[in-house]
Amino acid sequence: MAESRGPKTCLAPHFSRMRPQSLTPLFAQVTSLPGIGPRLGKLVEKLVGPLVVDLLWHLPFALIDRRNAPEIEGAHAGDVATLTVTVDEHLVPHNPRQPYRVWCSDETGRLCLTYFNGREDYLKKLLPVGEIRVISGKIDLYQGEVQITHPDHVVPLDQRESILRVEPLYGLTAGLTQRPIQKAISAGVERAPALPEWQDAAYLARNGWADWKSSLASAHTPAETSDLAPLHPARARLAFDELLASQLAIALVRHHNRTISGRATKGDLRLHKAALGALPFELTASQKGAVDEIATDMAKPERMIRLLQGDVGSGKTLVAFLAMLIAVEAGAQAALMAPTELLARQHYATIAPLAEATGVRLALLTGRDGQKQKKETMRGLADGSIDLVIGTHALVQEEVEFADLALAVVDEQHRFGVHQRMALSSKGQAVDLLVMTATPIPRTLMLAAYGDLDVSKLTEKPAGRLPIDTRTLPLERIGEVVQGVGRMIATGARVYWVCPLIEESEEVDLANVEERFQLLSARFPGKVGLLHGRLKGAEREATMAAFSDGRLSILVATTVIEVGVDVPAATVMVIEHAERFGLAQLHQLRGRVGRGVAKSSCLLLYAQPLGETAKARLAIMRETEDGFRIAEEDLRLRGAGELLGTRQSGLPDMRLADLAAHGELLQAARDDARLVIDRDPDLKSERGAALRTLLYLFRRDDAVRTLRAG
């Protein structure tokens, strides 16, 4: 059976063999569909994925109505029309740069079909002189004559009915055209099996939804523009199927985790008190609350899985450190895993002085450590002489062993795959898991990604932090901004200057870091550093260190500085082409300043004219620094598909559900999943068996696996 190489399949091959036989046609390669050979197959895979089911989840975004069938005289410019005509003559151009024209007619007038780079042999076969053909395309008027350039359809008279219909339009990628996609999807829908009903019968009836196969067919054959709306019954039904599969998978995995015996990890507060005594400030109320919630969870016999959500600069690292101390007080170890070396070193720099003050042995483990240092750290973790370790994914390498790992903390967890999180958790016995994110996630997305995961929120900024003065300016005033930056660095201030691209792109005329770096270096020689993702780790660190200690005053960077760069002396953030960034990203970038005691400012430079969404986005940035409000607004303005770039963010990559439009369906799916787990946690009932099919259909095989493992 064809097996997906797509991002959502993460199973050992024997699990695919447990997939119900009825789903086999959907999990065949797209190249098994008519008209999709190896070349088009690669393009379809790039567009949606390699399997038939991937293509079926690709719903039309618009439609063309070809039922308008006037005579030539009644055809209006700009309309799509389907005309029945006789082919009169071919005008073959002498110069290949001239268009190839085919003249046709009916009783009311003449029609010119225009082809650029038209092949004579092909067109004479398609449009034989003297024969009747049915032509469909967009009508133009050229020098008073009715014209269609490159008609969409040309068929003999006996196939007229195949054109006179409403045609769905699909999103494409370079090299793909509508016709083969339409044909392949139509064949895929026909091939789709009738599946046992997994939805609750009463809920189905209340919403007036059809069965799965009928809804799929209906979603791919819209008759009116209103059929494309997210709440149209066919689309809503499919969206609910996807949401239910997602919520049920989360609920099953959580149910399974809760049934695995955990360990009660209790501290005696001695290290906790020493750490607080070494701090020059008080914890905020929400930091205290979060530490209490984590301590309560760790003391329970079940495994803890808790999300610590805190805005930029809200003090998550400190909360994580205090949680890690609970493990050490109980005689065990704790590990913190960060997605980049930069971030791991940042955490280490924050925690090291506190670890020293409490007498706890702390180590750093990254991929760039020398062999000798690495061996020493690994020996210390294995024999228990190291209490706490901070590292990158180097921590999950097979050779890394712990004497007794009780708590795993994963930072910016959306940057890790589920496997890396599980790999760290499996380094000990019933390890408690604390995942942290500085990306405020709207409640709808939280539910979609994590179900009912226990969440601790840090809502205040640490005491003494001043609000950031945020202003918006058109790019035309960049000269004034450069002058202002000059005045600021003369007083010893440090400045971030963020650009959206690394190198020049012919398609997108955007300021790029290389060019901006050169222009600012010419103005402020020796004061400007450059930072982007393609620099080697050592170069990046050297640049950051020079900016940190003041040898450089301006850091020109891409969004690599978005997460975890902490330079309290930096007080100015300039973001070029701010209209190109999402709200969440602008908020993250702004959070790089305002981390010290001095007043900070953020300048958002935009290109005119501004669209409505971009205007609203920049207005919100001026109004508030509340990351949670910003995240909700971002969801409202952009929809979940774009928010944070779901692919990168580890949030579910929904194909059918639009979380901005289907919030109520998500809530219903969550409630239904809960009921199922309460009544039939092993999915043994008749509906349970149908729900297993649903989980396989949406590639949630990992959840089915917990049923077997449990």
C-alpha cells in the first residue's frame, strides 16, 4: 500500500497495515488517478501531498459558471461564455511572435480564437475547418470583433453538456493547470468509499448534515458562490470531521498518559528559598501562581503535562528554574531543552548565577561542545553529580543518560517535533513535562493544538519594566529615522534594525539586510553588526556578544532575533516593512527591547499605500502590549491558516477547518471527544469502531496506537 511521505504521517509501517481496508483507495499515490503522471504527480505532491486523500482535502476556492450560452451577437466583454460555432478558417502567422487565429461563426456573427505560440498541427486537429465546436472562455472585444484568447474548453457538439456547468477552481502551483486537477479530484471523489458514520446521529440531524461521502462530493461541486462559505453544510460537516479527529486524538493521548503511573515529586523549599533570596526583585503574582500550580502537579502521582504561556519578558525562565529546583530538592534531576544554541546559552546565562547561589550543579550541553567537555557533562548526568542541564536537541541523543530525570522543560516547544519532546521525557521514569512558549496563543488555537492541556499563564511584566513607545512611520521618512538612530547611539543606546529578507529577490522589492547593513555601516563605520540565519553559529555568537557588550551599537538582523535574544541595554527597535509581518511576529520582535530600566521605543516603518488589514494590524501594535489580545486580533484578521505560520508553529495544520470561522464547531468537537472518552475510552462500541476509521482517515494513527499500548 502506498505510504505517505507527507509531514503528518509519523508511524512505523506496521501501523499503516492496521488501517481499515476501506481506506486503501484514499491512501494510494496521486499518480494512480487519471491524468496525473510522474511529472504532474510531483507538482501535486508539492501543492497538497502525495496521496489521493491529500487531494480530496484541497477544496475549491472559487467557481466559474459556464452555463451562460449566448449566440455570438449576445456575448458581452468580460463574461465567461460557452458558444456553439462552426470553424471557418485558420490564419497561420508567418512570424512566430504573431498570434495564431482561428475564425469561427454562428448565424449572428463572427468569433476569433487567439492563440499565442499556437502549434498548427495541434490546433487544426482540435478545430477542423467546417466542423461544429463548443468553445468556452472569457469574452474580449478586439477592434470591434468578439474574441476569446486561449479558450478554456474546445469540444465536439456531442460533449456540449460536459461544459455547460459550474466549474470549481482550485489553488495551483507553478506548472499545474485547472483541468488535470479537476479531473483527478473528480475521480478521487468517485473512488472514495462510503464509510460507517462516526458522527453522533442527533448532532448530525440537528445540523442538517449529509453523510461523509455526500458532503465530500458536494464540497467539490459548488453550484453557487454561497456553497464556498465555511459554514455551508458540506464544508461545515468536513471541518467538524477534521476537528473531531484532532480533538479525539488529543483526548486519547491524554487519557493514556493519565493512566500511566507517574511519580510524586515533592520539594522541601530549601533551594527555592535560597533562589528567591538571591533575586534582586519579587516574583510577580502570576509567577508565584504558576510555580504553585507546577509544584502541585509534580506532587501528584500522575504525570504532569503543563504549558507555561508567558509573553515576551514575563519571566518564564525563572519559573522554569524554580520548577527544576523542586526535582533537585526531591533528589532527582531536571533538563531544559531549547530549540537553538543561542536560546540555550541565553537560558544558561540567566540561570547560572541563581544555580551558583543555591549550590546547584548546572551544565550546558549543545552540539558544538568539544568532545572532552561533552564527555564530562554526559558522565555527570549519568552519575547524578550534575543536577540541572540546559541544552539543545543534543540532549535527546541516544548516548545521553540521566541518573534520575524527574522534570523535562521544553522551551518554544512548537519548534520541536512530538518525537523530540517524547525522547527527552523517555530519558527517565514517568518524567513530568513542562512546555513553555513566548507566543501567546488565542484560546481557539490552544484548544485545537492542545485540547484541555493544563495551562499556567504569566500575565504581568516584571516590576520596573516601562511601557514601550510604539510609533508608525512611512518608509519615505527613513532618513529622519537614521538621524534619530545616530542621536540615540551617541548617548550609548543600542538599536535593533530588522529587515524582512536576507538577499535581493527580483520578485519582491524589499529592503534586505545586506543592503541595509552596508548603508548603515557607511553612515556609522565600525558600529554596525549583521545577523541572519545563514551565518555560521560562531559568527552569530561573536556578533551578538559584540552587540551585548557595546562594541557594536546597531544590529541589522532578520527575524532570527525574534526569540530569546536578551540585551537589556537595547532600547530602540526599528522594523522595516512592518506591514509584511504578522502581528504575533511584530509583537515578538518588539519584545526584544524594553527589557532594562531605560525607556524604549519601537518604530514600525511601512510602505504606502497600506491595505485595510495592515492598517488594523499596525493600529493594534500602537494600542497595546498585551500579547494575548494581540494574538486574538491576529487570529481575527488573518485566520488560523496564516497565524504564526501554522506549519512552523506546531499548531495543527488544518486543511478543512478554519479556526476563525469554525470556533463553535471546535468547542462541539472537544465536548464530543470528552463524552466519547468517558463512555468508550477504548473505542470498542459500534460508533467507536467508526471513530477509529476517522482517526486513520486524518492520519491520527499515533492516537490509535495508544489504544493498543494502553
